[in-house]
Amino acid sequence: MIKRLFMLFLLFPVVLFAQPKMGNNGVLFEFKAPNANLVYLAGEFNNWAPTGTPMEKTKDGIWRIEYPLKPGTYQYKFVVDGKRWESDPNNPFVVDDGYGGVNSVLTVTEDGKIVLGQGKKHFVPTDDYDVNGKLYLNIIWHQHQPGRQDRPLDRYGFEAHGRVHG
């Protein structure tokens, strides 16, 4: 039973993310926004036009578009209802947008494949992410020094203090 739960935990992030992929007519972008009235694709490929590339809404609330891209690395976002600029939740690779947010990044190779994580700058992955069929899990190991004797301990024997991590 534990082994099955562990396998389900490992597979969940892969199922969750429907990353951009090649379609018949270009890169297939998808964005789930069931309550949105309009969603546009904006990026370096269309001069960041906020209303230049409208997406089509499916009955399940997912907005889709196939956009032809030449080989290269591109930054992009989705514009929801003409107001909210959102990075792609299906693509964990991002770069700083210069306005306090992030742009999603993808690369189209010469042979027409999509590579994530090949951004122009650094990328910041989410907790779990899939890159070209390889699943990466971010594991944070954090070890504190043993408690000092001069600090009071709570009733469970733990040191009473707080620490902010940034």
C-alpha cells in the first residue's frame, strides 16, 4: 500500500502539468481559466501585444492556441480579460520580467522540438517538474546546529525561537 501511494505521489506532478508541446500548426499553448471571458497569448514572438493573439476556449474552461514559432528561445505570458498577465502554470521555467513577476520560457529546436529550461537567463522550477521525460523533485535538506543550552526549552524539549528563511 505504501509503495502504491509513493508511486502515485511521484506520478502526480507529471499528470498535473500539460506543458507546451508541438501541434500540427505550431506550439500548442494551454491555459486553464474557466471564468475568464478572454485570454490572449503575448510574448517576444508577437511584440508582447496584449490583444494580438486571442486564444479559443474549450467547454472544459481551457484556453488553447497553436502558434507557429521558428527555432529560438521565447518568453511569453497569458493576458486574462485584458488586465491580468499570468505566467504559464504548465511551464515551471521562468525568468524575471523586470516588473516584479516572471515570464515563462521555452525553446524551439531546429528539428521542431520544444525544450523547457533552456531560458535566456536562469529558471526557477516549481516543487516538482518534468523536463523532456525526466522527473525532477526538489528536495530541501535543512539542518540546524544542536540547540544551545542557554536558551529555554518548551515542554516538549524544543528550543523556543523562530527563524525566517528567505
